[in-house]
Amino acid sequence: MEREQEEMQFLGLFSIYKESYNIIISWRKIFSQITLTLILPLTFIFLIHIELSNILFTKILINTQEIIDTPQNTPQYQKLSDMISSEWAIFFLFKLVYFTFLLIFSFLSTSAVVYTIASIYTAREVTFNRVMTVVPKVWKKLMVTFLCTFLAFFVYNIMAIVVLIIWAISIGTQSGGVAILVILGTLYFLGTLYLTVIWQLASVVTVLEDSYGVKAMMKSNELIKGKMGLSILIFLKLNVSFFGIQYLFSKVVVQNMGLSLVNRTGYGILCFLLLSHLFLFGLVIQTVLYFVCKSYHHQSIDKSALSDHLEVYQGVYEPLKSKDVQLEHYDV
């Protein structure tokens, strides 16, 4: 990165986009290798999951409708019942395998991109082979951070359900009830977005600092203070783009919409390329945002200390100490 850390705090939305784009272009060889090895498989897993889930679930719906029209206690009914049970088992097993591989490639991609940008930031030599020897050593800590975030989302959703039940019992659709429901829905959406931002930045903290799990989430929460609006706007735009590509793939490729096989294939390839670029761009952006937030809070990162610890990744994994990453507060 060409900018000094003191200047990073002044980057706005489009400046962060530009900085992220320049990093990818300037180091396109290694980012192309990371994309081919980790991000393209991640994209393929995500998209093929949509297609296969649709096929499996459609079969379940067809057989369920058929069993409704079949008299009970007949051989045909028993056969359909066994078939539906088997299809549900396959469906959930497929979902389990999908989430397992999705998480693995997500963690590896995050580790690779964050490590690469940290190496660029410290002006040290970075090669694809070096990156690939490092990323497997970080995924366990990323898993802990993910599980803590998952627990936070779970508790948050339980609380939201409780609030919804209280609303339904005490107010419901009475006068002003719908308006209150809209307000509650808006607050729930903002809270979900906030937790997502915390999780994304906590992933970077996990890779670059001696913090993971709840501690990484707390540090992430501290970092986005003062940059909350910018952080939410960035991840909102990324998520809107993500769901837009997913919707296009689901409607045009999966649900067919009367298109020819050639057109469906073309749209599938387009969605695949767009999503893979979005995954890479999003990971670079969240790492750049980390440096922006550190700069905003005047938390200086000693490049030599960071470089030394990145070198340690080549041997036994030793995460960055807080004193190394937050060595001092510089004056502006």
C-alpha cells in the first residue's frame, strides 16, 4: 500500500474502494493465484449448492404432494414415506457437507488475503507458496471467532423471536401495531448488519493480532467506533451486490425462466465470475478497512514488528502480540 498509516484514517467509501482495487491490480499475480486456488472453489461450492438444493428439495415437494393423494396403509404410501425420509436425510447430509467445505474455503481465503495484504503493507516479499504454507495455521482461530459470532447471532435471533411474541400477544395488528412491527423489523435489520460488520472485521483481527473469539469481536467493536457509518455502508453495499448475484443465479440459471441451455450457461458463467470477483474484493476491502480504523484511533502498527511476526508464520504459528500491533498512539 502506497499510503502512510496516518493518511489511512481520511479514506472515505470510494477511496477505500480505489485503494482495494489498486492493491489487487498492483499485485494481480498473487491475487490471481489465490483466486484460482481458493476463491473459485469457494464460489463454485456456493453456486452448485443452490442448484443441487433446488433439485433435492423439488423432489421432496413432488413426493410429498404425491403421498398426500395416496391412501394410507398401502404399499405405495409406505414406499413414498420411505423415499421422502431418505430424501430428507440426503438433503440434510448435503447441507452439512456444503457448510463444512464452505467454511473451510472461507477461512483459508480470508487467511490468504489478509496475510498477503499485511505482507504488502510491511513491504516484505510475498509469494504464493509462502501464503499457502501460512493459511492452514490460522483457520483454527478463525473457526473459534466464527463460532463465537454464530453464538451471538443465535442469541440475538432468540431475543428477536421473544420480542416478536411479546408484540403479537400485547399489541398485534391493533392501532399502531403495524408501525411498531416495522420499527422493530428495521432495528432487527440494523442489528444484524452491525453483527455482520463486527464478524467481518473480527476475522482480520484474528489473523493479525493475538486475539480470537470473543476478544477479537470486542476489539472489532472498538475499532469500528467512529467509523460505524462507513463500515455499515461498505458491508451493506457488498451484501446487496452478493444477494443480487445470488438472486440472478437462482432466477435465471436454477429456475430456468424458459431460457435455452446456452443462455443459462452464459448467465451461470457470468454469475460465477461476478461472485468470485466480489469475494476477493470484499476480503481486500475488509482488510483495508481494518487499517483505516486502526489509523482513525491513532493505533500505530510497527511495520518491522509486524514483518517479524509474519516471518514467524513460516515456522511455528505465533500470532501478533497486541503490543506489536498497537505499539503506540501517534499524534496527528
